[in-house]
Amino acid sequence: MKNIVRTLAAVAALSAAQAGFAADGLVDSVSLEGGGGEHVQVLRLSAQKDWNRNWLPTHGYHLSGYWDANIAYWRANRWDDVQDRRKNLGVIGLTPVFRWEADDKLGFYGEAGIGLSVFSSVYRNTHRQLSTAFEFADHVGVGYVFSNKLDLGVRLQHYSNGGIKHPNGGVNVALVRAAYHF
């Protein structure tokens, strides 16, 4: 657990340092997400790169998107379906996210993405078992971007290996997200 916490702290420090280099275009925003699902809690740090696209413009809104690179700490509370047996997992991922947003990028938005994630070990929590460390990570979310560029939202996220190997029970988590755009 110490290694995961140290890694998350290092990513947070690098993300904060990146704010000074935002003009270079490497990262446009950073986010912190927290939440959970069935006997699991999740804490995730992410860095985003906006695509700056304006597809399907209509009535002050358009379709755009961003890349989301993330690292997460998962705390499983029913490992191998044994009550109170705990396991800590690390997860890294990369997701292209499509976002329906206002032309000025402020106000309400909706988004969806399907990406790739790798777990530090195969997930075997509760009766939910995934047979590979490689998983697809898809989500839908809604949120609001304030005039100070603070972005608050919620996401429903699903992890699954897409039937590559069985068992493939899938894991669902609900997340609250706070992001800041540079």
C-alpha cells in the first residue's frame, strides 16, 4: 500500500508541476476522482489533453473530446469472496473521451469514453472475477464547468475484458470527479 500511495503522491506532484508548462500543450487539465462499487473503493488521479475539435456544432454546443491518462488505487474489501479479506490494487489507464460541450467549454456537458486499463493483479473481489489484468474501461458521465475552470462531475464506469477470457464478471464503480483546466 505504501508504494501505491507514494506513486499517487508522485503523480499528483508531477500534475501540479505541469500547470507551469500548460502553455507547452502537454497537459490541459488534471483531475481527482473518488468513489466505489460493490465492496471496492477507488481513488484516481488523471491528466487530460484536449483535442480542441468542434464537430457537429449546433445551438452553441459541439462534440469534442480529450485523452485521459490515469493512475488509480483500488481497495478491495472482499477478496476471493472472503468477508473482510482486503487487497490493494494499482490500475493505470488511457481513455479517449468524447464530450458534448458548450462552445465556450463552460456549463453543462455529457461525455462517454472507452479505453484500456491494466491492473496490478487479476481482480477477484466478491463474486466479481476478471480473468485478465488487461481490461477495457468504459464510462458515461455528466458535469458542469464553472467560469473559474473548475469542472465537477459524476461518472459511471465499467471494467471488463470484453469476453477475451472467462470468467468476465465485470466491475462497476460510481465516481465523483473534480478537475481543473489550465
